Amino acid sequence: MTATPIGYDDFAKVDIRVGRIIDAEVFKEARKPAYKLTIDFGPDIGRRRSSAQITENYRLEDLPGRLVLGVVNFPPKQIGPMRSEVLTLGVPDANGHVVLVAPAGDAVVGGRLY
């Protein structure tokens, strides 16, 4: 299935930034296995929280320090007792489990995708 075409102006409205995971914990109250992430998006945006269903491909202790991409301008979403402030981006692996989207190199924390 192909998505509906959009113009560049529509894409530019989505603010996707590089963040560094600084803390990760098990999200015990989540309906599906998930982690609570605290991600640093640099001095202009700061730290944001996110719920991520990434337990199949990532161990909790391996997440801090990892770079990820996230949408920082969606409105916060209440997920159980947690307020998720950023959408951490991922794509499916062969089994349908989430693989985090991240820069291939050492990108600047807070850098915007373009």
C-alpha cells in the first residue's frame, strides 16, 4: 500500500529530532510489553518521556546512551499512568517487532531531520 502523496510543506511540519536515551525502565502498567524512556533532545527541547514497545529487540540495560529519532511536536498522549511526550520512531523487523530508527553516525543531539 502506498501512502497518499503530500507536499514538502506538510513534511516540514513534522519536527523529527535526534535524541539520546538517558534512562529506560520497564513500563509495568502497559497493556503490551514496553519501556518508559527519558530522551534528551538537547538544550532547545530538553528531556522528553516516551513509551516504546521495543522489548523484543532491546535489553533495558543497553538503551541508555543510544541515539534515536523522535517526533517532538506531536501533542502529548496519555498511555495509562504515563504521559508520553514524544513519538520514538521505529520500523518493523521480519517478525513485526520494532527496530529503532537512529542515525548511522554520531549525529548532534537535538539535530533536526531534513
